[in-house]
Amino acid sequence: MRLPQTSRAAGALAAALALLLAGCGSSADSARQDPAPSQARTASAAPDSRERLRVDGRTRTYLLHRPAASAASGGRPPLIVAFHGRGSSAEELREQSRLTADARARGMLIAFPEGLREGWGAGTRPTRERPDPDADVRFTEALVEHLVRTERADPGRVYAVGFSNGGSMALRAAADRPGLLAGAASVSGQLPSGSAAVEPTGRVPVMVVYGEDDPVRPLGGWPSPPSGPGEPITPTRSARESAEAFARAGGAGEPVTRAERGYDRTVWRLPDGGGEVRLLVVHDAGHTWPGSSLTPPKGFGPTSRALDATRTILDFFTRAPGR
């Protein structure tokens, strides 16, 4: 496995950090009020809409993609909660990942929540911007419960996915609420460490997809990020250590690593048919979503075409045993 050179990664961190915090622009959708909890959606509801949910005294918004009536008929649809990166938006992640296009034929319901101040409390350390570091975990739990009730989402097939800071948020949701999720996946996101550390507390199938040449947050982790303008950057463990933490929590055996075309795959099998923990280290890839057609910001590195991360993640979720 080819690891990025420390000096090369460190040299790009300062420039890339500003880009990461600034994020990319996106267009806005028109908002409409969330219906009363007792109102279930009908087959005639719009396939994509912006919704609202009040949690902890605050109104939160999210984009909702509903599967086609023909694909969703015959049972409760699986639910995916997809977290955007810091400085980004729900709409941009929808474009970046193409999750709605790939999930349509699978009959999946997808919620793209908007983070407060364009980010997520993926770590456990309070900050000035996020004095309650558990707020986004509670919001995620409330959002899932709401969609199970109003959209008839299958409570046994709920999954979380995210990019960058959103990937770390997906991992935190899986670590803190293993009974809530049947699987989680992170692209360019790692488990927080140090004073913001997050430790998995149960068995959850997890996939970590990471670019080996990531210049923004290195493959080997960022235990001591520099201080900068705005919200403090959360320290993280390496991509492999993030996967290993879930493997340990799930009681997995020894890993098996195999070289594939364009990436290295390491798999830990969870006991009793509990699924797998996977780490995919993508060659010639930066802080990007492999297979995306969206041009990344300058300084984020290349986008690999050797792996379709969206299809790979959805296949992983589909094959997970559920709860």
C-alpha cells in the first residue's frame, strides 16, 4: 500500500484548510413547513423536497428524496441519512455523490440534512460554535424516528453516509447509536481523537473510503491539527485506526487485505453473520468522492475514476444483514 509522504501532505494542509472551511457554493431550494407528525406521506408526494424538523427547540432543514412509487411498493423503504462536508450543503452532496440516481432503482429513501453553520459536531469536544457536542447525534436520532413515522422508512434498514466532516459524523452516529443504524460509510472522514475522541460502542457494519494522497486530512490521521480562523479543526485518528475501532467493538477477527484495481481493500468479518468492516484506500485520490463528476476545489487533490464510491457503498448497505 502506497502511503502519502508526510512532508508533502503537511505542505498542502495550510492552503487546503482554508478551502475546506470555506467550502463550495450551492443553489438554494424553496423551503416548506414540515407536516404534523401524524400525517403520513402518500404515493403522490413530490419525489424531492426540502423539509423541516424541530429538534431541541431549533428548526432544522433537510432535503428528502423519495423513491419512485413502483420501486417503494410492497414494503417499507430503506433509509439513508447523508451528511455533507464542512462548508458545503445538502444539495452539493446530492450532486457530488449522485446518491439519488443510484438509489432510485433500489427503492431507497434518502435524507440530506443541513449542518448548523455548514458543519457537524462529529467530535465530543465542546467549542464556541458547538457548545453542545451531542446536538447533532440527537438530531440524527430524531430525524430517523420522524422518517420512520411519516415516510414509513424501515427501522431495521437505516444507514448513514457522509463526506469529510460529514463522513466523521456518519461514523460518530454509528459509534454512539449502534442500535439505530444497520450500517455506515464514510468518504474522506475519520473518527475524532484526543479531547474530541469518539469510541464505537457496539457492532455495526462500517465502510471507510479514503484517498491515499489526501492533502487536506492525511490518510494517517491528524492528531494535532493547527489552529486557524473560525471553528477549531477536530483531531482524528488514521483511516485504518478508524476502521479497526469498529472491528474491535464488533468482535471481528483478523483482517484480510487484497489489492484491487485502483485501490486496496481490507476486510474484518463480524461474527455470527453480522456483516463486515471494510477499509478501501484509493490510489491516486485526494480529499474527494471517488467516481464523482463534480470538480473538487483547488488543493483537494484528484478524483479517482477506478472506484464508484456511491455504487460500492449502496451495495455494501444492501448486503448488510440489517437489524
